[in-house]
Amino acid sequence: MRTSGVITVYLTLIFTIVTALILTTAESARIQSVRMLTETAVDSSMESFLAGYQRELLENYDLFFFDGAFGGSGISRMGIEGRMEEYMDYTLHPNRELGLKFTDFYQVNPQNVSLGKIALATDDRGKVFRSQAIDYMRSSIGLDLIEALTEDYEWAMNNLNESNAFTSKEQETKSSLLSLEEEKGKADQEKSQEAEEAKNQKNPAAEVESIRSMGILELMYSDTSKVSQKSINTAELPSKRRLNHGDGLEQYEEGVTADILFQCYLMKKFAHAASKDKVTEGNLQYQLEYLIIGKDHDVDNLKGVINRLLLIREGANFVYLLTDAGKVAEAYSAAALLVGYTCLPPLIEATKYAILLAWAYAESVMDVRILLAGEKVALYKNAGNWKTSLANIGELVSKDAGSMGDNNGVDYEGYLRMLLLMANQEEITMRAMDLIEIQLQHTTENYNLKMDHMAAMIETTIEMNAEAFFLTLPILNGYSGIGSKRIKITRKYGYNQW
């Protein structure tokens, strides 16, 4: 009996050790599975959450953002955390609703779900929004087009210097004519008959000055009643109001190529004065003009763009005139007829430049009228594509601009591209979000939609507790050293590959 008893105790101890080893090994394997399950649950919940993107924003503007306010008035961090925990529960406990509690070998429960970083569309002056727009355009635009647009950009930047030269020369000429007025007055008195005859000569500079006094829209359109009168209140828009702030992204694409891609996005999504197929109900009609100028009325934005186009064309046209010996000689002859009797070479020279500057302005007016009529204008002028004559410069307003375009030129939209590239990129980014917000609020039931509620990336930290399953006996749990496990996972997810 003593021998049997010894054997029984021995076998019991062996059985306990072997059982503990088996259960410990099984529990270790289960814990590894728990880690995989929790990571899968976190990934699945974040993907499910991001699947709730703002649908109208995608359909109208090809942008992926979710509404972090869930239709409310501010970012709801608790709402985001609550939904993620709810989504995780479906993966962690698939049989819970069936009442099959004891079939759950994982016994995993979220202990804490906390939202860390969040990137809102308006963060970093709209760079998060801009980043998505650039990524979208990169997949739909060819390298050849980017190179062509880069050349246009370089032309625009070079022409900006020419426009500055035009303005500088205009001021210099006015100053010279003003300083010579006293000497001209003396010559008028001494040679009154010649002065009177000179007054009867046609003065191109004076004719253009008279044209300048017209309203800019009257100068450009034969019928101004067709010009849009739409307006918006910019005070509560993203570019002006106080915004919710997130954490932005770690890095952004910068440089001319990025600017060009973003500008292509703007050209594709927003209307302008020559658009015929873009619906802008409840919004500004001249949207690209708003991006460039930033006024709250279509008329003011159109005027601002027209003046900038005039300045661009004035510089290019004036530079060409200086290289055309025939036209320079024609301007000198006109100046000699007007003030040659004074025998003052500086006055004749200043008058010549006044005529050349007026001629460049008149040609620029015709250029912009051609653009607004839907035709093209050459970037570089030559004798073959020059439109105005010095003799008939006063008839500028009555000319039909629609029949004077250049087949190989650039249209109004092309010139807008240049203005967008030359504009402050932060300003046009924020203004683009102004228009998007207005459009979505007007065309959908998202009356509370705000661009500073739209999120593109979130970072969350999830802590989970995995209860022991195979080692439920106190003696085994105590010896194994394996009880409940706390798992902490941090993930960053977004719609782009950051």
C-alpha cells in the first residue's frame, strides 16, 4: 500500500507539471494569436472608420476626408474614439450577439482608446487639403503637360519683370513731360501758329488716355449686363474665420511642380468668366478670379484679373514695340508732328515714348478683349499678329475682338493658369476651401459642414487587456506566471501614403 501511494503521488506531480506545461504552451500561443487579433482589430477599425468619408466632397472635388465633427459644430474627439472602439468590438467579439460567450478563446477587451494626432484640411494654411489635391492630379496629368506648363510659368515670371519695366517707363515718361511743360509753354508762345497747327494733329496718347477713362468693364464688354453680379460673405469662411487646429502632416511636397499640379486641380474644379459648363449655384460665378483676387463680389474679382492681364500684356507688347524699328519710327514721326515745332529733343523723345506706351496699352486692351471673347492671344507679338494701328487707335472700342484671335496663342484659361502660379499659394489654397465649403453647404444637406472639421489622417493609441483562458486554475496561474496581458498599439492612418 505504501509503495502504491508513493507511485500515485509521483504520477500526480508529473501530471500536474505536464498539464501546466501544456496549458502554459497553449496560453503562450494564444497570447501570440491575441496580439495578431488585436492588431487586425485595430487596423480593421481604422479602415472602417476612414470608410465613412464625406461623400459629397469626394463626388464633387475628388478629395477623401471624414467629418471629424459628425455634422456638429466642432471636432468630436470622444466621438472618434467611441466609433473606433465600437468597430473594434465587431472584430474582437464576433459571437457576442449570439450569446456564445465561452467560445471566445481570446478574451480581449479594449481598456482605453485615445485619439492622438489628427490632420485637418485647413492645417498649415491648407497644406493638408493641397496635398490631397496634388496627389489626385498626379495620377491624371501627363509629364509633357507639366513641362509645357513649366515653360508658361517661366514666361509669366519673366514677363512680370517686363511689366515692371513698362510701369517704370510710364512713370518716367510722365515725369519727363511734366518737367518740360514750362519750356513747351515758352515755345507755344513764341511759335503760336505752329503750336496751333500741332493741336490739330491726331494725338494717339491723348486718344488712349480718353479710352482709359472709361470703366474697365465697359472697355472690355459691349454688353455689361451679362457680367455676373454674384457675391458672398467672406467673414465666416475658412480664409477669414478662426479655425479649429489639428496637427497637420509631417511633410508636404513643395516646388514649382507641386504648384503646377495644384493649379491644374484648381483649373479642373472651379469655374471662371469664360466657363460654360460648371454649375455654381449659390456660389460665385468667377471662382478662379476669386482665388486670384479674393474679393467678395464677382465684379470686383473680374476687374482685378482684367487689370493684371492688362499689366502682363502691356509689358510684353511694349518690349516688342521697342524691337520693331518701323513702329518706333512711326511713333517718332507722330511725336515730331505734335511737338517738333518746339525744337526740344527731350520733349520729342518723351512724347515718342508716351505714344509707344499708349500703343502698348491699346494693344493690351484688344488682347484682353480677345481673351474674354474666348479666343487666343500669342505670348510673343510680331508684325504678323499685332492687332492695332497707330492711325486708328481711337477706334479700339468699336473693333470686334472675337474675330481677331491667334490659333497658336494662349486662351483666357491659360492666362489664368499663369496668374494662379504667380499668386500667393497660401492665399489661393485657403480661398479654394472657401468655395468648396460654400458649394457643399448649398448643394447638400450638410449645412454645418466646415473645412476645418474635415480630417485626412488620425493617430490613435489603443490599450487592450487579454484575460488568461487556459490557465484559470489558481495553482497553474501562480506557477506559470502568465495571467492577463496588457497590449498597447499606436497606429497612424490616412487617405494618402504619408
